[in-house]
Amino acid sequence: MVKYAEDRRYMPSHEWAKLEGEEAVAGISDYAQDELSDVVYVELPAVGEEFAKGETFAVVESVKAASDVYMPMTGEILAVNTELEDSPQLVNEDPFGAGWFIRFRPSDPEEYQALLDAKAYEKHCQEEAERGG
Amino acid sequence: MSYVPNTDADRAAMLEAIGVRNAADLFRDVPEAVRFPELDLPAPVSELEVLRELKELSEYNVDLEHAPCFLGAGAYQHFVPSVVGHIISRSEFYTAYTPYQPEISQGTLQSIFEYQSMICALTGMDAANASHYDGATALAEAAVMAVNVGRGKRRRVVVSAAVHPEYRAVVRTYTQGAGLVICGDDGNPFDLEALVELMDADTACVIVQNPSFLGYVQEPSTLRTLAKAAHDTGALLVISADPISLGLFAPPSEYGADIACGEGQALGGGLNFGGPYLGYFACREQYVHKMAGRIVGQTVDQRGERGFVLTLSAREQHIRREKASSNICSNEALMALAAAVYLTALGKSGLRKVAELCYHKAHYAAQRLATLPGYELHGQGTFFHEFPLHCPRPVQEINDYLLNEWGIIGGYDLGRNYPELANVMLVCVTEVTTQDEIDTLVEALQDIEEAL
């Protein structure tokens, strides 16, 4: 059963962002990891790099696809999940927790409000699944 | 039986669709007079006669079995043990294309895996791919890979002027349209340290050939300085190295290279009129996801037994599509196999012996040639199996005389690529060159001065 965590917001391209004080954490959704199947590699950005909302900040490779991962909000990278280097399967096992991608400092916290909440995102995923991905 | 699949009715339908009456109408644009010219061909002859005639024609060629050769410049004559030809002529190998299916390709996959392992042992790098077309395209892929390691944000590729001129041309051709700045190779080919000044935050990599195109082995301390300068700005050090030289000199890993590549023809490939050749390619582990081409990996099957598969294929075009960083989905499997068999036949000490023979014979030749009046070594330092020799007259003139009067293939005319090196010949000597051949060359050059 695909989960839609309610304590964070989503991009239609399946990234999530979660605010933690002045900082934010991002990763890909449970729906996304389920669609990708076994993740074998995650290419992460360097700490200190800055990305605009919608820019590619990571690439996730699974046994059947390589997909760009887009920045949910404009910001500067503060930390990356180095655990993913040796254990990319964390993305499959715990996409909302241990499978996080980056911690960043959003330059405009208002952008968070423009993201989809869990309900809207779930609806979006259902529509996408009905259209056949 | 007809081998043409379309019928007369099919053809009539096609002609009607494009609005012409018959196939001859398609050639109306060709003037009538030249449409079916009278061909001035000799009368038919038997197979035996054809063979005789072709054989006679082929004997006009100068070949390495009859002519001592001092020409290298990227393609090298080495002894190829007969086992190489025997193994690569097995139909299981020479008919096989890229082995997609591990279920039926274990032999080919294993041979590629062993080739990769040997390239890693030779270069000191962590991972090698299944090979590229030749040394030049391997180097171009290295430049592209370095740009990708820099996430496409670093657009500058610094190249030493002592990199093979044709490789530099291929790097430019390969990357045209990508908006890269390729610079540095208008400088002094003997001054590697000058490249440090050219590296900035926009630099993706610095490319050096070792031994250089001019034959010299680059100073390890200079290379380390270059590696440090590259790494300090976040760029990679790419080394293009002759693989035989690695039997004797330090591997690229020892002086900080991130990518090692080069021409693998010397490893059991023969000269073959210029191809097929072999581009070997290896890098440090941290960059393996950016490496182009096929990679064969070792794994275990359901029963826990060792097996081989294509691995890390999410890098490649069939998965990554338009986002793939390279369109290379193939390799030079047969030549990679030749290299693996060659290296296996020689072993570690055998390869060192070949490299030592090259080195000592080349130094004997340099020493003898430098005693001739008007001849001297150009530049200084350690060289491997090639050295630039300053001559008293144009290299082309010398080479014509050597070939026509003495049946000797002379060295490469460096003036062709380096105007400042007019009258400088790049002389190559390998383990197959005999002392007698070197002495004859010396004698022939003396003869030229008397004759011309």
C-alpha cells in the first residue's frame, strides 16, 4: 500500500519537502520509489550548491530507469544523505525517513505553500496511475 | 531463387505511388550520355589469373615483414604471440557482438571482465569499461565524462600540446556543438607546468599524454603538481598512456590521475592498416557512474556460483535516453580480447621485459643517431620507445631516400603538426627492431649526406 505522509508537501514530479525550522529536507515519494522499483544508485549534489525550484539536483537510477530529481523549493544544499552511497535501497525501504536525499536552506519559505498537500498529491498520483503513468 | 523480397506487383505499386513509369525514369536527372558509359574493362579471366594479378599488385606494397620500421606516432609494431590470433579466431568470439544476454554469453562476458581487470592492474585505476573504438575516441569520452562529473557546469578542457595531434582533433570533433572551450594545446609541448596557469573554476579536466606524443616520459613530480592543481580547482586529471610503457613506468594512479585511457593497439593488436584498434578506459571508483560504454561485472547466480553480467547499465542510452551522457553502447570486444590474451601470454614479467627491450633499444638507437653530424636529440629527459631527432634536412626528404634506396620506413615528420619542429623526426624503436636494423639506419643516414 503506497503511503502519503501528511507532515510534508509534494511536487507533481514526486519529490517531497518537509520544513524543519529554517531548514528543509527533501526526497522522493513512496509512490515514486514504487514506480521506479529497486533503486541501485542515487547521484547527489555537493554541499553548498544552490538550486532553483524545479532544477535537477539529483539523479536516481533503478534497475529499469534513470530519473532526474527536481528541487521542490529554491535553496542551498546543507547536507546530503551519504548513507545512500552504499545503501541506495533505503530509498525503497523508507522513502520518507532514512531514504531522504538532501537537507537544504530554502531561500523563500513561501514556496512551501505552493506545493501539493498529501491529499492533493494522492489524487494526482491516482490520476497519473489511471492515465498509465 | 530470388533474393529480392518485393515482387513485380510491389514494384509497380511503388512506382505508381511516386508517379514514375519505370525504374529507369528515376535516373532521368543523369545526362543520357553518361547514364550507361562504355566501360573499358579487360576480358574476363580465371580465378587463378586474378589471384596472380592481385598478388603481383600487392607486392608493390611495403610491408613490415620486409621493411625495418621506425615509424610509431601512435601505432606501434610489437611482436604478437601466435596464441592471440588463435584465440580471437575462435568463432565463439569473432562472431559475437555486444553480449546483452548473460544466459548465453558467459564466455564473452568473462573475457571482457578479465580484460577490464587487466586494464585496472595496468593503470592502477579502480574500474575499467569494456573498451572504446580507439585511443582518440577514448580520450574524447574522457573529456565528455569530465564535463559530466562537473555536472556540465565546467566547460573548459585544458589539453597539453604534447597530446597526439589527431587525438586533439578528435576531441574537438567529438565535442563540437557542446559549447566546450578546448585550450592549452597552442602552447609549448615541452612545458607541462604552464598548464597549471590555465586551470580555473570553470575547468573540467586537464589532459596529458604520457609518454608524450614526442616520446618523453613526463616527470612524476610535474604530473603530481598538475594533479594537485586540477583537484584544487575541482577538475580531473586525464592521462592518455601507452599501455606497454606501463610495464616499466609508474601507473597513472600513482601521480593522481582520475581517468586513464589510451590506445590499446600495442597489446596484441598488430598494425592492421590502421584498424580495428582499441580504446582502453579506466577511472577511479567515485566516477564510475559517469563512465561511458559497457561495463561487465562479476556476480553470483541463483545457486551462488560466479557469473558475469553487464552492469551499471542505468548510465546508458537505452535506459537514460536523451539524458545519457554518451551514445556509446558498444565496444571493441575482439580487440579487447586480443589485449587480454596478449597480456595473459606475456604475464607481468613478460610485459616488463617487452617495455625494457623497447626502452633499451630506443636508447641505443638515440645514442648512435646522435653521433651523426647534424643529428641530435631534440629536448631532454627520459623517453620510452620514441624520441624526437633533429635532422640536418627536411624529414620528408630523408624518408623518401630511406624508403626508395634502403627499403627502410623512416620516422614521423613532426613538422607536420608542430611548425617549430620542422626537420625533427620522431623515431620509434620497439622490441621487434633489431640492432642490425638500427645500425643499418645509421649507415643509411650517413649515405644520404654523401648522396644528396
